[in-house]
Amino acid sequence: MDRIFSGIQPSGEIHIGNYVGAIRNWARLVERYECIYCVVDYHAITIEYEVELMQQRILETGTILVACGLTPERCIVFVQSHVPEHTELAWIFNCVTPVGELERMTQFKEKAKQHRQNINMGLLDYPVLQAADILIYKAGFVPVGEDQIQHVELAREIARKFNARFGNTFPEPQVILSDAPRILGTDGNAKMSKSMNNAIGLLEPPETIWERLRTAVTDVNRQRRSDPGNPDRCNIFTMHQAFSKPDQISYIDQNCRTAGIGCIECKEILFKNMMEELTPIQERVREIREKPGYMIDVLRSGANRCKAIVKEVMEEVRTKIGIKAFWV
Ligand code: TYM
């Protein structure tokens, strides 16, 4: 069975962009692939973060993954730093990765702008660690949102460079996009992300979610209720495509264009559908939180399963690059 790898940062609250762009798709893929999903804590420390909250955030992110159906019976869920070989392979990859490739990464340029005071090596090297995450499992497919396509392309290039220099070792992984690979934030302008303050948190109470939807920007050209709208320019419509049923989507498409329904009515339908999907997840999160030790066991056994895989791959890599321990 082909292997899948993907990761998510434990940096603050998981939002519905993460959910429909990645996690929901991860849960669908467990049926057909051997799946490994990772809470990438070493990636999250490349920007300023609250040290005392990190441990909690790692656990919370793992909890959300399990609550979304990524149970240990169906796939592996683990924490990146629990399998230190990821960073070891990243170092080896550093030595085949041109700096120029990293400097032209869109996410690096954006983050360097956002964090001018702290443009550290980790921020630049971020995609190399991501390549190591994927390739250390020889994963063939990587389900991510649109913003990560460039990083997966770089992982392919790193695999090619390594293979050319040291002999065929790694497959070139391919991206799998979800049906909603790019969700904009409530500002209707930038990609939904915690750092842009435009996100709808997966675990937020219904009142808060409704408040965020109610005030979210729609088609900016639709000023009055009587103006016809254009769903193609409306982020609420994109969210409908992620959460609503096909007949509702075509109803909204038609009635928005003819001013048959107003934005609030449209948002009410979305809110209802969204909560239908999020409520059971929120309930499962509460249940898991009540079982002390459960998540720790999930993450510990996840790490152990990964360690067995990476041990072999790292032995192969060390041998190929000529630095195998003398006594092995
Ligand atoms: P992260 O934590 O930023 O995002 C996790 C996943 O959510 C997707 N995503 C979105 N999808 C649609 N619309 C949005 N507004 C939106 N915001 C986020 C992301 O595309 C991602 O799939 N670099 C990765 C973490 C990572 C990784 C890996 C991924 C580390 N190593 C190896 C795959 C394979 C990231 O930024 O995740």
C-alpha cells in the first residue's frame, strides 16, 4: 500500500482552513493508504512562540486530529520531535539544498516580512525539515492545502539531488489537494490563518463562529440586499462548497446572482451546515480530554511505530553518504 505523510503545526488554534484544506482529507485517505500524520513542533519554533503554552498546544493539536477520525487504529499520529531522526535527515539534506532555492520560497518571504525582528536560520531552513519529514518515510503522496505545493516541489527536488549524488534512495512525493485547498479568512482577502486574525477556530463555541460568519466580508460589490451578488468573488460561497450539500450550493449560486437571497440568509445556511459537521468533532475533543493519559499513549505508540520505520531508512542513508558507524 502506498504511504502518505502530512503534518500540521501546533501554533495556536486549528482553524477551518486547516480542516477542509487538509485534516478532513487526511481522514478520507486512511481507507486507501498507509497514513502517517505528524504534529510538527520543530517547525512551530521557527517563529516567536509562548514556551509555557507549547506542550499544551502539541497535545491539543494531536487531540483534534484524533477527534477528526485519525484514530491510532486507522493511521499513525505522532509528534515530530519524538522522532529525532527527522532533524538528522534535515541536516543531511541541507548539504544538497542550494540556499537560493530556499530564499525564493513564497512562505519564507512572507514570514520574513511578518517577523522582521527574527529572521532566523530555521525560518529559511523550514522546507528542508519538511522534506525530511516526508522522505524519511519514503512517502509517495502528501495531502496539503495549496500554500504547501511549493514546499512539496522542493522536497521532490531534494529527493532528485540526493538520488543523483548518492544513488537512488527516495521516491519523488506528489501533492494531493483537497476539494477546498484554499480558504480565505473572514476578511475575504487573505488566506485564513491564525496570524492574520481572520480565522474561524475549529473548537470555537457556536456563538463565536456565528459572530465571525455574520461579520465576514462577502462579495464587496454587493452593497445592498437588492444588489445581485457574484458567488465567484465571495469567500462565504467557497465555504458553502466545503460544507453544504450540492443542491444547497446550486440554490445559493442562483439566488445570490439574482438577489433572491441576502447575505445573512446565505450565512445562516452555511452556519447550520458547518455546525452539523463541527459539533460531533467538538464533542469528541471533550471526550478525549476527559480520558487522562489517552493522548499520551496515542502519541507514544505513534512515535514508536515511526521509529521502527526511520531506523532502517537512516541506516540506508548513512551508509550511502559514507558515514555509517564503524561497529554497525
Ligand atoms: P500548517 O500547520 O500551516 O497547515 C496545516 C495544513 O493546513 C493547510 N491550510 C490551509 N488549507 C486551505 N486553506 C487555508 N486557509 C489553509 N491554511 C492552512 C496547509 O496547506 C497544510 O496542509 N508546512 C506545513 C506543515 C508540515 C508538513 C510537513 C506538511 C511540516 N512538515 C510535511 C506536509 C508534509 C504547514 O505549514 O502546515
